[in-house]
Amino acid sequence: MSRNVLIVDDEIDICLLLKSLLKSQSIDSSFVQTLADAENKFKDEEPSILFLDMNLPDGNGIQKIEGFKKKSPKTNIVMMSAYDTAEDRKNAFDKGADLFLSKPFSRKQVLDIVHQFSS
């Protein structure tokens, strides 16, 4: 699987930050800001990593994890949220998320995730 990343977040600053961090590691990435756009992207490509925000304008990212995993079982899904609760973590992992990343996150956390899934 190629090393490409899809970022799904409605906050443009988060998208640009992640894209910049990934570019510093020579990893291609793209971003969308809605679940509908993410589903359209998945029709054309299978990212190696999906950074998926929980609260998006058109729904809750957790509810889409199973669909993304079904379309692309090898994609590693990193659930992101500023509202990090034990219940949300459990729901995300139960649906198939590989990791849960709390916002705000550090550069090191993102790079550790990328290296974990690249090895």
C-alpha cells in the first residue's frame, strides 16, 4: 500500500497542520472537510492512514468507521476529537478505529502515529 494519507476535518487549520507535518516526512496527503467528501475520495483511492475527525458538519465520524474499513480494510483509522471521552474512545475502537488522537495534539504524536503505521 502506498503511503498516502487522507485527512477529514472541518477545521482548515488542522488540515493544513497535518498536511504540513506529513509533507515534512515525504508523505502525500489530501484533505476534505465533510464525511460526504471523504466517502467520495474513498471511491477513488485507499489511503494508508485516515485521520478522521469525530464532529463534522454532516455527521459523526465514528458512525462512518465501519464503512471506511469495509471499503478499505488495510487503511489505518486515527479518530480525532477535541471532546475526548471514554465513551467516545470505546465507540471508536468498537467500530474499528486503530487509534484515538485527542486535540490539541503535538507534532511528535502525529509523527509517532505515521511511523507506527509505516513500519
